[in-house]
Amino acid sequence: MAQSESITAAIKTTATEQIAAIQAGALDARELFDAYRERAAADPNNAFTWVASETPAELPAASTPLAGLPVAIKDLFCTEGVPSQSGSKLLEGYLPPYTATAVQKLIDAGSTSHGKTNQDEFAMGSSNENSAFGAVLNPWDPSRVPGGSSGGSAAAVAAGQAPWALGTDTGGSIRQPAAFCGLVGLKPTYGSVSRFGMIAFASSLDQAGPITRSVADAALLLSHMEGKDPRDMTSIGLREPIEVPTRTDLTGLRIGVPEELSGEGIDPGVRASFEAALEQAKALGATISTIHLPNAPHALSAYYVLAPAEASSNLSRFDGVRYGNRLEAEDGSLIGMYTRTRTEGFGAEVKRRIMLGTYALSAGFYDAYYGRAQQVRTKIVEDFADAFSQVDLIATPTAPTTAYELGAKSSDPLSMYLGDFCTVPMSLAGIPAISIPSGLADGLPVGLQLAGPAFSENLILGAAHALEQAIGFDTAGAIR
Amino acid sequence: MIDAKQVLHVARLARLELAPEDVQPMADELSSILGHIEQMSSLDLEGVKPTTHVVPVEGVLRADEAEAPLPREVALSQAPKHSETGFLVPSPQA
């Protein structure tokens, strides 16, 4: 269906601008919802695993904080009565009987989901090629990956199929796809958003957050997601309310650039964009200094023990008994049913990580791997504490490369894992970090990561907003 | 680092079955990843406490008051096989 010019123009504006237009009576929420739903259903990039068949008869009132705007939800968030499959064949067709708290809070604030987005199976991957429902294409260049694991959420927002989206980040799964797709992605402090109803990957690391077209949008969406939840005993909420970011200068702000995460291994195009962004920060009044996170080079090792170990435990629940698909064994045995269900239900990467985690936790290896990784985690936490005694924020490239070609890394798991080295340390420390676009390298978006101490979301969002205004990147650049 | 025999043992613990031709490639992939992870052993971690949780949480116990649970038929609705009162599985004795 052809969409009116005014709606096409509205889709290129940010969610914050759309809400203002709806509340001023200048934009029709239903017409906008219809347009997003149709664009999601057309889905040239395979970003969606489910799209609402029609616009709800009644949308939330324009006077609600989110004014009836749709939101795309990563597949792994349980949404009552809507397929929630975490990118897995094992959960194909699963219709949860309840809704994740983060999603319910957005509904309560006046949003409605128009679609669920594709992802790496159980959020395990950095390219969105590990989905049982097919790879997602990058709207900036469909021969390339959108990043992962929240690749469908990022592709949907970048292509104008959703004004914004929910993602989850375990080791970079919000920030890296946001970087690859020219968007803003925020991983908040661990515990700020409830994990209730998120199909778990690694519970001590998983955190939900927004993927948006502007820093103000990220602040607005997070403000309606965060909060302590009696159903998640690790949730604590933020210590202060999220403010709408308005900062336009960085006067007095001390930004540290860790040598370990910004030197060796960063592609020249990414490095040039990163250095240009640091110059912008300097021009806005920030002081830039080189700092050290001496244990950061070991963060990936610790992460690829801890995350698979937690995953191997979390994914033991997928046994064909309570939900998901079941395959009976030829011998009719119970153990055989478990084994066949899991063997045929899980994809290759999920099996690899379950194997890795099971090995790391098995008798005789626990101390050498899991115990040691937890000690390395302590060292990483201490490194950040030292750094934040010298600087206010830390800046790094979000990823060492721009979006790569489909298939480029899928046959070499280790090389895929190594691409996470700029984002994993913050995940291990549980601290908040945002990725904003710093520019283009060879026509592809580059992400700048800003990280701060736990609960410094307002500081991060303010600084990111000032830089965003100075950089002037067009996040609608891939909307056709 | 991890050989085919260990891979088969771990697969059995994880309730996964590997086709014979997939065992050695899995051993090779896991060995390559574990080879990277082994770099941790160069760190002196004597006396370093392990971190299990990064953000301090207190008072996580809620009041012991019963809330309405999911109705049984709703909780059972997504099971591959169930009766009116519970999940059905093959007999462990089979």
C-alpha cells in the first residue's frame, strides 16, 4: 500500500518528535501505527519474526506518555499470546501466558507492540546469523550483517519499520548492532530494568535496553522501562529519574580513552571516526586523556567462560516437558526424549556454548575456568573503579569494525567472539554504556561507546546528546 | 586441550547428541576457544575474591504473602503433552 508523503516524512522523524506531533494534533497515531505495521510486514531485511495482523481497535490515548506509538520487541521478551521464540526452533510457536515486565511497563505508558524482532538464537551471536528464522540484513547494505544479537531490533529501527525497539545486551548485543546500523543503543546499569519474562541467556549479565534513532529517544524509552520489580530479585531500578537530555557542551567533563580498547585491533576507518569524535568532544569542552584498564585484555576470556556456563544452566530448562517442541526418542525413553528434543531443537552456536559451559562447570575443571573467570571479573570491576577515580566517562569505539559481509565470520566462532572486545568489559562490570553513531567509514556507520559508573545514566545520556548534536549523524540515512 | 572422548562425555552431561562426523570438529572448535581462554592463567589471582554479582542488592525477600498463581490450565497450555492436572513425560523406566 502506498503511504502518504506526510507519513513517510513522519517516519523519518524521531520517536520524541512523533509523540510531540501526535500530542499537538499534527500527526494521527493510528495512521502512523498502520504505516509502521505495513513496513514491518513487508520486511525486506527479515527483521521481524512476528508482525501484528491489524492495528488494535483502540490505541492508547494521545495524552499517555508514549502516545500510542508502536515499539518493536526483541523475540526473547515474553509477550502474552504472541510468539516469543528467542530465535530458536525449539521454541517455535511458543505463546507465553504472561508478559515481560519491561514490555508491560511500556504498554502501561501508552505503547503497543506491532512486532517481534529476529535475533541470534537465545541471544548467542554478534551477527544475527544464528537465528532459526534466518539471517537479518543490514538496511545500510543488505550484503552485510546488522550485528547481533539484537540485530532484528536494530535493522527494524534503521529501516523505519519501528520508531524504536527493545533489545537485550549480555556482552554487547544492544550496542554493537546499534553501531552497525547507525543508531543509538543503551545498555543500562545491571539491575535497572527487570529481567522478568526475558528468556534468559546469562543471568548475571543480561540487561534490557533501548535501540533508538536519537539519544533523547533512548532516555525516554528507558525512563518507562526501568524500575525495581518484585518478580526479579536482582532488579533495583535507577537511583534517580531519567532526565530528558539537553546538554550541548561538555565543559569540565573528563573523558578517558583506555589504550587497551582503542588501539590494536581497531580498523583504520573506525579509528579515524573515533578520533574525529574525540576532537568534537574536545571542541565541546571535554578533556581527553589516555587511561588504562590493565585487565581488559582478559575480559573476553572471562566472559566466554561465565556466559556459556550460565547459559548451560539456564538452557537446561528446554527439555521438551513444559513448553516448546518435543521429539520422542526411538527407544521411548525419557532421557532419549530430552536428548533428541535438544539435539534437533538447538542450533550449532547454542550447542557450542552449552558444550563450552558444561565443560567449564564439570568436575575437575570448575576452579580452572569458572572460579578463575569470576576472579578476573573482580579485577575488571576494580579496573573500572580505578578509572572512574580519574575520569568521568570512558570512550571507546563500540566495535573494532563496521558491519561485515554475511558469512564472513560464521565459520570461525573465535573470530566472531573477538569482535566483542570493546563491549564485554562493561558488561562484566555491570556498568552503563551507550553507543551513538560517530560517522561513516566507507559508507557504513561507526559507533562511539561512552561508559560511566553504575547509575550514571543521566551523565552518559547528557554527554551523548551533546556529541550527537555536534556530530549531526543522519540516523534516517537507511530509511527508504 | 579437549579431545573427542571428553567431547562425548560433556555432550552426554548436556543431553546433546553429536553425529560421529561432528565430534572431532567440535573438539577442534572448543580447543581453539579454550586456547584463548587459557590466557587467563597468566594472571596472578592469588587472594582475589570471585565476583558473582556486580550490583549490591539488599532485602530481596518479599513479604510471605500468597498471590494468585497462573491458573493450572494456563500453565499447562504450552506443554507438548499434558493431562488435566500435570505435564506428561515418557516413563523414566522405559
